[in-house]
Amino acid sequence: MFFDRARVYVKAGDGGRGCVAFRREKFVPKGGPSGGDGGRGGDVTLLADPDLNTLLAFRYKRIYRADRGAHGEGARRAGRSGQDLTIRVPVGTSVLDEGTDTLLADLTQPGESVIVARGGRGGRGNAHFATPTRRTPTNAEPGEAGEERRLLLELRLLADVGLVGLPNAGKSSLLARISAARPKIAEYPFTTVEPVLGVVPLPDAPGVVVADIPGLIEGAHRGAGLGHEFLRHIERTRVLVHVVDLSGPDPLAAVSTVERELELHAPELRAKPTLVAANKLDLPEARDRWQAFAASLRERGRTVLPLSAATGEGVPALLTALVSLLRAASPRADGTAAEESVSGEEKSAPHPEPSSEPAGSNRRRRRGGRG
């Protein structure tokens, strides 16, 4: 099952309480306050894992809590810090704060991470509050509460090319023809109900990732058909291939319908380099319409190529045109170009600022000998 959206609750660990204690030791009169500091709470971190490809795990577990810090103890012993919690998500996950609807991070590279909830600071023990005029303080600080958030996770696939078009236009057949992917293919509409990825091998490059998106129909922006549910997956693509059924009742109207739905979803999709693939050229009615269809689109400045996904006719020319467009297009959302491998360089995770005093700095060394 392809699960590309999830809501989770994350809670960082609370800081430990500071301790109120006094030194009681033989031959040490008036030992003074010795309460240690509380430990810092653990952070909650999201990590992009290239081995994951769905958010299905968050369907069964939606609450994540990091460990709290331990309380301080006497003899200036600081409490241990809480263990950080790392949550693994697929590469291409966008992280939004559900309360404010703000984008916190866009994890587009393997190993990239972000701290979504920081642990609370540990409270100071009473040893910090001793002064020349107040030598026996009896107060200590409570630990700070850790951050908590409700997050919306949205997975947007990382692909170089996105296949769009009406249902039954032949997108799945084209993906099966040019790659090793085996999407479901049938003669009824909406055969593809979730995005499918395929890698197209190239002679001089590692390969091109192609995404097959479920078909669009008129009114998809209002929820008709499968709606715009999966269009987010082509927002990161660099090139679009608009597959048109040339044997359909009105191929030109089909082109206008899909372009309008793309613009209603995200206007920037219209600015992406687009190839129009006139499919099903193996049918006589489609071959008869090819000349008029191509002339009409070329007058609008469109690049249109004929092909038959069933027989493979025109597919090599389509791949050649795709490679040329990819080399001229802007880099993909994860920063990789067509000639580079799919995975990019890892980014180091942000780290919380270190405490001003190390945990062992407030330990006092025991006096040697009996004096």
C-alpha cells in the first residue's frame, strides 16, 4: 500500500529537576550546598532514509516521545541527559507544523535530518545559588518542558520525469515499455490508483527516474475522479510528458483539460518543460489524426512526438528528446542533475547548542588524607 501522508504527534523530553542537597562529610564542617543539575531532555529528530518509500509505518504509530532528563543528585552529581529519538522517513518527505501550517523541513537527500522538537534544559541545583551572603540556599530550578508538536508529513516522490494525462491514455503502458516497472495495465479507466516509479536505463548516464501519476479528468481540482491527491508527486520533477490518446474522441480537448487541471493545482507546473506524446499510433484512427493534431499543437509552441507504447514505435525518439530536455532543465529538487546518480551528498544534522558546563564539571574532588 502506498501511504504518502501522515499526521504524528512528537514530544521532546522534559529537563530533569535540579537537586537541593547539602554536603555532609566527616572533617568537612559547613560543607555547603551540593545539589546537582538536572539532565537535558532528549530531542526528536527526523532522518531521511533511502531504504524507505512510504509513510505506512505512521499509520500504526502516531505518537513519539523522547526520554526525559534525570533529576540532579547530591554531591553535585548531574542527572543524565535523555536519549534522543530518531524517526526515519522516506527521502522526499516534507515536514509541516500542523498548528501553524508552516514548512519546517524538506528532506530531499539521503541522510538529511532535522530536529523537530528540542528537549528541555535541566534545572540548576542549589549549588548554583550560593553567594557570600546566602550560603545555604534551599531552592533549585525545575526542568524546562520539552517542545511538542503535531506534524503533517507529506511524501513527494523524487523523479526526473512525470507522466500525466487522462485515464487510459497509455501512461502505464509507456512506463512498462521504457523501464523494468510493471504497473497494472487494463482497458478500464483509473487502473493506476497510486504513483509508480520506473528507472529508464541510458547508455551514458546512470538512468532517469520516471513517475507514472494516476489519470486526471475534468473537475479533478474539485475532487472528481482521484482529484489532485497525487499531483504533489510531480512537483519535484524536471520534465513532464503529457501522454495523449490519439484515438480518443477529441485529443486536443484532452490536452487542454489536463493543462488546465495542472495549472489549477500549481501554476508553476505549466512552466516545466513538457513533451506531448501522441500515443496509440498503432491504431488506424490515431494515425489518420496525427498530422492535424501535430500541426495544431506546434502552432501553440508545443513539442509533440508520435509513438505507440504497445509496439514501441517512436519510443527511441521520445527518450532522445527527454535526455536533451533533462540536460537543459534546472536541477531536480534534491540538487542532482540527469547525469548524476539519484542520491545526493548527505547533509549534517543540526545539533542543539552544547551546555555551558559539562556534566562532570560540577563534581568536587574528595580531599585526600585525614588532615
